[in-house]
Amino acid sequence: MEKDQDEAILAMGSEPHLFDHIRLARLEDLDRIAIVAAAGFYHSPVFQFQRPYHDDYPEDTLASYHAEYEAAILDPNAAVLVAEDLPEDLESENVYEALRRVCPLTPEPGANGKAIVGVLSITLQPGSKWSGQLQPKGLPTQSRSITDHQQRDICPRGGELYSKATAPAKSKYLTGRMRLATLAVHPAYWHRGHGTNLTMWCTHLADLDGVTIGVSAAKMGVKVFTKAGFSEQDRVHIEGYRLPRDSMIAMTIEEKRPEEVEAIELWMGIRDPINQTSYNPSQSRHLSWKAHCGGLRRAWNRLTGTTG
């Protein structure tokens, strides 16, 4: 990614220091992004609902996230942001045991001495002027996609129930809108503001575009999103299910897996852009709004090479 793009990302918002540790993701980040996603999402009931065999197949979980975020990085109508921080010694002590077996004790820092500790992905509203502008420069002709993506950690029944239960609400509140698709922070770096800052980057982008943004979240993410201005629209209940007998993995006396997967609830929220109906850059009474979006507009101009 070119330097001017990095600077543009940092310039977003009226308080750019909040975004000093945020940048666009690159394909070479995918291995680390997959670890961060697995470590963070493990604590979400949606993860437990959809991936009941995660303890047995952590490699498949990592491969799944690797493929998901690779697709998002390459999608011109999406964007992936990462948050960086100084790496913690023995950070793997903060992840679940199965993941600990397949990831390093301490992440390898980048040239800036920092490691990726959080990840956020968004999908843009159809027709957004940001389309194609939020991908890293110089994408390779061949990606490093993991082909051994067997999804043995997933129970198809859980995915079917989840999709069926959430489809009506997602169609009503998310379809046709900019969407905050995923947000995860590695547990070793919780309570440092990374999730909040990534979310703010996303909402600032929506403000600049003047669009409403939607999100679906498990309970643990609701506090972050309500603080960022999202308002509750619905709560979707997804019934629990019994694991199919033919997919049950042999259990030992020491480690016995439950046969029932518990029901979960999904929160739906939307956030309208600030001053959507009243903003007029030619009128002085909107100085506060202009100050709020000044950095955003400069960032947009630098990304597109436009002036004004």
C-alpha cells in the first residue's frame, strides 16, 4: 500500500490520533488476521453455535477466516481494516486451547514493531463512491488462498438454522445499506479501545458518505455499537439444536462434548449519518459538522486524487 493511502487512512476524522494504529489490511496479513478472528470470535455465542467442532479442527477455523477476509480484501465493494499494537509476550495464553496448539506464543511484529490485534470488515452501500477505493495498492496476480478448507469445525445444521432465522431481519435492516460486517479483537488486547476505534473509523466513513449503516451483533458487541450511535431495531432468537449423531466425534472420559448446542440471540442495529438531512457545506451554521468531516473529506480527496 502506498504511503499516501496510509496517510489518508490516518487522516480520517476530526481526531486523527484515534486512528493512528489503524490501516487497510493487506493479503500478507491474512495468516495473522485469521488468528485474531478465531481468538476474538471464540467468545461470541455465534461462533459456538456455528462451529461446535472448533476444538477438534482449529486448522479449519483458521482456513475459514483466511478465505473470508481474503475475499473481502479483494472485493471492491468491501474493505478490511486492522488495528495494531505492541505484541504481548505469550499472548497465546489468552486464546482457547485448540487454537493455542496451532498458533505462535507471540506474534511476529511488523516493520513498525507492532502486530495486528484487531480486524474489522465492512460492505459498502451499492453505488458508493468508495467502491474500489479501499483496497491496498499493488495486489498480487495470485493470492495465497488456502485450498484445504474442509470446514470440519462447522455443523451444517447450525448454519441452516442461523441463516433461516436471521434472513428476514437482515433483509429488512441490512440489505441495500452499508454494513459493518465483522469486528474482532484478540483477547490479549481487550480493553484498550481497539474495537471502539475500528468502529469509529467505520461510522466516520458512513458520515462522509451520508449513508445509514447497519450491523448484526451478538451480546458482547452491543455495548460497543450502541456507544457508537447504533440504535436497536430487532432481536432475533435462533433456536438451539442437537448435533447429528453421524457427525459426533468420539468422546473421551476426560473431555466430553455436549450433544446440544444452545439457542442464541442476535441484535440488529442501524446508525444514521450525522446531520444527514441538514448538512450544507456552504452554510456557516454547520461549522461543527464541517469540523467533524473535514479530515474525512481530505482523506477521500487523497484516496481519489481529487481536489476541493
